[in-house]
Amino acid sequence: MYSEGSKKKLVPATMAASAKTLTPERSDPSEDWTIVLPRRGKKNRTVNKFVIPKRQKEVQLWAPIDLETDPEREAKLKQKMEICIQKFESSEFYRNLLSQIRNPDMLDKFSKVLGSEEKMQMVIYGIGSIESFEPPRLQLSLAILLKRSFDWIGGIELFDPIISLTESKVLASLGCSVLSVNEQGRRQALKPTLFFMPHCEAELYDNLLEVNWEVDRLNRLVIFGNSFGAYEQHASLCKSSAVSSSRKRVLAVRSFAEELRVDTFSDDSFRAFHGTSWHFFGPSAEEDLQMIV
């Protein structure tokens, strides 16, 4: 937990200038196999699925499987992303999300996660193909716009096993660092970290929680992703031991997690962000964590 002396307050720009603040940079808006990262798109489309053994915990070196790209293809994709970012910035969804984050209560939650640190790293898992599909482009647009809007959001690291060489180069040009290892979601929150994971599989969230299943680490992470409350509701309805086992910590963390729903609309934002929530965690003691699991 954080003492009052070490806690940094995030406050709106309209509050007293004498207070130490973290404000927006601009005011405008057996060995079973488990599917971890689904591809986005139409339900009937054939998809590539990233699978890992449940017991496999080591990271794996990764590189794009395609070895060729060309400047014209890269320029076309970068232009497509820039247009998407510009369009998304003026969307009702983005304006509402900014209002949600700038709410003093919400800023205080981010402040508690930051503690004495100046920046909160962003890690994106399961973004999908930004070249092939609109929802991944919208999700990436949001991540980039959040970094531009809030000076307390640090660098963006990103991974999806289907990223192409062209996409990797464009992502780098947009200020994102593509990971060279497949962490399988097992990133330890050694510093304040925002995990940006809309529409990932439950197993990936479980991997992330498992590797951070101690008080200090859970207090240092925020998850922007699928509703854990929806997972709990689904588990209670289907009553399957396999389902409960694959999301054991996702269900267990509900007893000390605070979930704030993100509202979506009947436009492109719905496909990209429906069922998404912010998740903040406040475990009290290590013994409680072990008892819960």
C-alpha cells in the first residue's frame, strides 16, 4: 500500500496550480492447450490462433514470420493509421473516455498506482493486425492518443504473434516498441504499468495476474480490458470446472478489484471496445491472496 507521504495526486488542470499535479498535456480531447490470443474480425472467417500449453511459463524469442516489406506498403499503412487516429480523436467514445479519466476520483486511482513514480508504462497484448482490420487500428489509436494526452503515461510496448514486418516498422514509427519475446502475458509489474488488453482471452489475463499475485505488484498495475465481472457471471452460469480453472485468478481477484465500465456506442467503437472496463486492485495482505486462490 502507499503512504500518504509518498502518494502523488493527479488532479484536473482547473484545480489550484500550487498543488503538485499530473495533468493532461493538452486540454483537447496432461498438457492441455489453451487459446490465448484470438484474432478479431468476422465470426465465420478462418483465423490464426496463438496457443500455448497451460504449464508453459518461459518466454519465447519472437520475430515476424514474413521477411519482406517495402516502403510503399509501409507508407500506405502509416497513412491509414494517421487517418484513423485523427478520426478517432474527434469521436464521441474518445471524448467520453477522456472525461472518465479526468474525473478526480479516477485520477486519484491512477495516482495511487503511480505512487512516487513519474510515469506509468503501457503494455499492449493481443492487438491483432492493424493492416487487415479496423478494430485493432482503433485500439492502437486509443493507446497512442492516451499517451499524447497524459504526461504521466510513459512508453508503449506491444506484442501480438501475428504482427507482420510491415506492421512492426509502422508501429515503431508511431512510437511503439514491439517486443522481441513472447511473454505470454507474464509481465511482472515491477513499476506502475497499464496493461492495455481489449478483447484478449481470459487465459492471458490469468497469466498476468498469476505472475503478479502479490500485494506490491497488484497495487502497481491497471488493466484496461474485458470485464472481469462478465467472466464471473459466465462462470456462475456454465458451472464448468474447466472454465473456472482457466480463469482462476480472474475470478479470485474480484474480491478486491474495482471495475469501472467503459461505455461504448453503436459505431466503430462498439466493435473495438464493447465489454471493456478499467480494473484497479487493492489486496490487503499476502496471506489473504493465498487464501483466496
